[in-house]
Amino acid sequence: MTEIATTPITAAPDELAAVTYNSDGLVAAIVQDIATNEILMMAWMNAETLQMSLDQGRTVFWSRSRQEVWRKGDTSGDRQFIREAYYDCDGDTLLFKVEQEGKGACHTGAYSCFFRSFGDGTAVGSDGTAVGSDGTAVGND
């Protein structure tokens, strides 16, 4: 397997100071596939994990449930290599455009965490098959 190169991103102090953290010291981070523009996931970062992500060129998040730092893909192999990084007009949401390695971003095995839709009661499984709210395949009669 070819190793994907990491690309650290240098952020100026005023850019980092523009990031607005919530009362828990966290900021929302959206991750998008740079090749397809598909939204892959949302997770939380604190100042430490934001700096780690920029320095390492890989996404690093804060786990609210485990109360610890986690670098995406260290256990699953589904690593995310940052190619571009942005902060929004209010500084309260980050966007990382990444090269996704492995099966994808979602812990369910789906490529994207956003595989369920409102309205029609169906979702798309990791293999692209439509599934109902009960998890069974639909439309394959």
C-alpha cells in the first residue's frame, strides 16, 4: 500500500485567535472529501486538537464521550489527511477537506456519516443499498 503524504498547515496566530470555542472549549469540525466534495463527518475539536491537526496534517478530535484526544484512523486505519483547512465567518465552525483513506469516515462502516435522510424513511448502507429505518434492504423485491 502506498503511504499517503501528510501536509502540515501553518496557521497564523490571528487566524487561530479567530476560532470561537463553546462553553465546553470545543468547536464543530466538518470533514469533507476533497475529491468528491461529499461531507464525511462532524466531530469536535478543542484548541489542542486543532493545533495537532494542523501540525500533523491529519484530523485529530476531542472525544466528548471518552474525554480524550483521538486521531482519526489510529485504530480503524481509516485515516484522514488534511489538504485544506477553513474557519467560517463567525469562527465557530471549522471545515477540513481531506483525502480519506480506508473504508470511510463513519464508525458504522459507511463511507460518510450522513447516509440517512429525513422524509422517505430510507437510508443508504455502506454498500450503497437503500435500507429502511428497521435496517432491512428496501426496493429489491
